Amino acid sequence: MERVIMLADCQSFYASVEKAAHPEYRDKPVAVGDPSRMNGIVLAACPMAKARGVTTASRVGEALAHCPELVVIRPRMAMYIEVSLFITKIFETYTDLVEPYSIDEQFLDVTGSAGYYGSPDEMARNIQNHIQLSTGIWSRVGIGPTKILAKMATDNYAKKSPEGVFELNPGKLESTLWTLPVHQMFMVASRMTRHFTRMGLNTIGDIARLDFSEFKRRMRLEMGKQSDIQAGYYWQTARGIDPSPVVTGIRHQLKSVSHGKALRWRLYRHLPDIEVVLLELVVEVCQRTRRHGCMGSVVSVAAMETDGERSSWFSRQLTLPQPTSLTHEVAAAVRELFVRHWSGLPVGRLNISLSGLTDDSVMQLTLFEDRTRAYSKEKTIDRIKERFGSDAIMRASSLLESGVARERAEQIGGHYK
């Protein structure tokens, strides 16, 4: 039996949630961003706002210049997550195979249940109506026999049609998907588009019609022998080939734990101020690593340095004497790495990661430190934070002006809850 896969996408999700919560804004252009920061970015804009020149990722000040009547609402990330999980529950009334792709997109494998709801098109419309009646949010649904075709059906067709439903039939790819410009193929951005254009491949069909060996040869001439894996991926994508199943839960083994923070570089010119943020990031990384029952043996530090005119990145890593997720051990390695490679310019972004993960049920003991007791102390602090919030216990250094942990405690994903 041919699979029936859907990708449901919620239109202008954050803005739609806010318009549903504020009926008084029903006929007004709405954007989600921080109205107190004109240089902040617009996270989402409703269709009415987009029609008046407001774009996602534009500055709030720019958006208001394009659309003076724009209503800018501060983001509420906890609310968006709650609504997204509620929509997942709606999908699960149609199939138990639901895979979140992002906060506003989810895959559904309805192969086994489509017969109960009529045709795939009829089922998609039932799902649309169910979501809209339950949440006030309009969704678009792409349908195909593979996840990749369902995704491209949503992005290239369902989002652009009034009905918001489109099925990419493999037998009609030549007259539909293959006529589109190559940049509209999934995972093809501007850089890859330039490669394909130089290769004379201007449409998705130009790739799909090539014999794979010929496509791989052209890719090697353009990008070198290391491009063979990319060639296989793009050739299969153009043809809609994707054997990956719709799965629930964690899809792969955890390989690393990382945490980063964008900073106002003018405030982070001196090492003592930067060290405060480094320690806060280490605390977060180690806590999350312990939550997964892991220890790491490789510490990585990345930083973006800038003075407003010059900018540069560095990223370095260090292998530890033994795997750990103890804050003081990771923090010492992080500081050593940063100090060794920092040029002295102000810092605009920091990122810390811990990789080479192993099970923390077995640890290396030492003669000079009671590591078992140290782990017990940190796990006790973890439990307090999980119950009462991440700001229930904080390092004293986080109370300094350069600290960001208190602000982060009020946010999810860098945005206010």
C-alpha cells in the first residue's frame, strides 16, 4: 500500500495564536515582537500585516514604518508551546503516527486511517476545520507518499492556494514539481542555487531527469569528490524519494549538548564580564547533560568577536582527562579555551558544547576529590531548579550587571514566556 503522508503547517503561527487570543485585533495587522525594542526582530506577522509590507525577521521599527497601524505584541513562548502541543493532540485523534517537525509543522502518517475519513483531500479538510474550530488557527496541509513530497507540497502549493490543501502525486511530478525553479526544492538555499545554476540546472526537473551517475559527475566537477552524499540527497529529493518513516519521540541518539547566547557586544569588552556569561552557559549545559544521564569528554567553545566594524569567529575544542558533567570541571576547561584564543575584541555571541557523551552511571574516581559527592550536590540543585524554576538557585556572579541568567529564566528559546 502506498503511504499517505501529510505535513500540516499553521499559518503565521505566533501571530495567529495572538489574534485568536485578542478578538479585538481580528481586523487589524498584527506582528509578534518586542514593542519596546525598535531594533528587535519581528518573529511572525499575520497575512494582513504581510500584505502591508511587514516581513518576518525585519526590524520592529522598519515594520512600523511600512505599516503604522501595526499592532506589535510581545511574544509568549510558553503559550505557543502549549497551543502546539494541543494541536498535536488533535492530530493524534486521526493517527498515532505524528512527528513534530517544528513548533508549527507536524508530519502525519495517515496510511492506516485515511479510509475512515474518505480521500486524503477530505481528511485534510477535516483536520483543517478541527484545528480552526478548536484554536482559531488556519492550517495548510501538503499530501504525498513521502515526507519530502508532503513538505514540498505544503511549501510550494498548499501555502499559496486559498483552500490550503495540495497533493503531490508521483505520477504528476513532471507537470507540477519539476517545473519549479531549483531554489524551491527543499534544502536548496542561495549558495546551492548558485552551484546548480553554474551546472545548467535551473529547475527541479533538470535534476530529476538526469541519470544519477551523470548528476554525480556534474556535482564532482562543481564541488569535488566530497559532494557524492549531497548528490544522492538532492537527486532523490528532486524525484520525491524518501524512505524515512514518520516517527514519534526522540529520533536519534544524543551526540552533544550545547547552549549559546547573543550578547550586546558593547557590554562585554572585559574578561571578568565575559567570564560571568561563560559560567552561566556551562551551568546550563552541565544541567541538561545530567538530565540526559550523560557525561561528556570533549568541551567546545565558540565566540563571535566584533567592535562594530570588524567581526570574526573562533571555535576550539579540548578533550578532558575523563568524561564529566560537573560544572567546575567543565568551566575550567571552557575558560582555558576562551582565554587562549580570544583576541581581546568585544564579544557578541558565545556558545558552549559538551560532546563525546557516555553514560554517567559509571564514573572515574580520583584520589584528590570526592566526585560522587560533587555529583550528588549538583543533582540536588538540579531537582530544586526543576521544581521551583531555573532562578531558584543561582551563582552569585549571575547577580552582577553582566549576568544574563536571571533574564534567561524568564524566557524560552531567547523569548519571553
